[in-house]
Amino acid sequence: MSLLESLKKITTVVADTGDIEAMRKYTPQDATTNPSLLLKAAQQAQYRPLVDAAMKDAEKAGGGDAKRAEAFMDRLFVNFGKEILKIVPGRVSTEVDAKYSFDKEGSIAKARELIGLYEKDGIARERVLIKLGTTWEGIRAAADLEKEGIHCNMTLLFSFAQAVACAEAGATLISPFVGRIYDYYKKERGAEIPPAEDPGVKSATKIYNYYKKFGYKTQVMGASFRRVEQILDLAGCDLLTISAELLDELAKTPGEVTPRLTIEGARASGEEKITLDEKAFRFLHNQDAMAVEKLSDGIRRFYDDGRKLEKWAATAVATA
């Protein structure tokens, strides 16, 4: 048995890639996408039909080039999402542009648009997760969307404050960025961090224990991994979203995975329950220098990725 096969027995494995062929190879339950992954995939010859179909729909949207480019991007996300859902039995995560990170109403409107496109093509909203940045505005948008049956995956999550606020908002899923937390402290330390001291793993473990101890329905999906050890140390987590490269490493390595996170362990943990309003959330999040820096950096990076895709879309629309 490979490590990947063993891991699948105790944790829901999610593919973090826009490469549909990789999903066929590793047979994950769910899949996540983002603008940079889709930009890379959309330029590959085998996905040209998805791009062409998105272009035709964008032309129907009318308006100027900017409006048609945005329609093209939305349809591109949905077309890839639909193709992914032909392969994975579970859900696909589709991301709201990072330009809406501090815009609650804008986030809600874009989420409804994306879900509307999926439903128009016969995809039930239960099979789609809308990815929102975990700002206060993003969390409040998720709270409203969940009431409409639009399920949310809260991304760019680095602090305990973010995790608590997401659970209280009733978000379906959170994605703590294990690898980026590790990157921050590795840079600060100036050296590799031993697996037993990995701050990203410790953060995700604390969140998992808190959620399970106090009975929150929000699921934890560890994300942004840098090495296999981080994945194995979070075995038993609700979900783990893993890059194609690390999925390949897990698939090629024989072995059996032992659960590290368990309901019993969570109930025995020393976590104490807290409640956060906006002021308390902002203050507690602000006390975590790593989280403040990485959230801001993540939003900028995701925004830049979105603009790269937007520029490519605008060029495609203008030359169509």
C-alpha cells in the first residue's frame, strides 16, 4: 500500500491543481483551483475546447472588452470546474477574485454569479465551494452565503482568530495555510525547522482540536504544504489539499499512515472556548504578526494572479 492509498482511508484527499489529467491519475475526492493554476492550464492545448466555449459565452455577454473579459474569466472558472466534477466524486472549489477581499457585498454578488453559472449548466450548488479570503468582510460574506445554501471555503487562513470567526459564521470549510506559516518562521529562524516543531502543523492541529472539542460543523482542510512530513503529521484532519507533486511523492512511497488528529485527542485538548465580535477579531488577529503579514501578502499575490489571468483574458477577447 502506498502512503497516498493509506492516507485516503483516514482523511479526505483533495487535489490542489488545475491539471485535470493529474486528477484522473490520483483520484482525489475533491479539487481546488485558483487563478494562477487556471492560467497555466488554460494555455495547454488539451484544454482549448474549454477556453473556446468560455469565449463564446463571453461574446454573448456583450458590452465592452472589460465586461467581456470578466465574463470570460467567470465562464473559464466554471468550465474547468465542470470538467473537474466529471472526475472527482465530491466538490470543486472556485475562487472569488481577491479584489473583493474587503468588499462583503461584492464578494456575495460574485459568489452568486458563479453559482448561477454552475446551476445553469446543471451542477448543484452542493458540489461547489466558493473560495473567499478570510478577512472580516470575507467571513461576513460567508455567513450570508451559507444561509442561502452557497457553501464557502475560507482561504488565506493563518491565525486562530480567523479560524474561530469562520466557525462562528458557519462556513463550510477553512483552509489553514500550513506551508506559508512554515515559510514565515523558517525565514525568521534562518534555518529548516524540524518536523516536530513545525509551526504550520501546530496551528492546524490547534484549530482542528478546537473545532472538534466544541462541536463546530466547519471542516478543516490543511493546505499549502511544502513537504510530505507536514501532510503525514496532519493525517486524520477532515481534508488535506495537496499539490500534484506531493500527491505523486505519496503515491510512489510505500507505507501505512497513522492518524495524528483524532476526535478523542481533540476532546482531551486544553483549548478554551472564545467568542469574537468584529473588534475582538481584529485585535486578536492583529496580535499575530505572522498572520497579519501573510494575509496581506496572500491577498496581494492572489490579486496579482487574478490580474495576470485578466490580462490574458482581455487579450484573448480582443483578438477573438
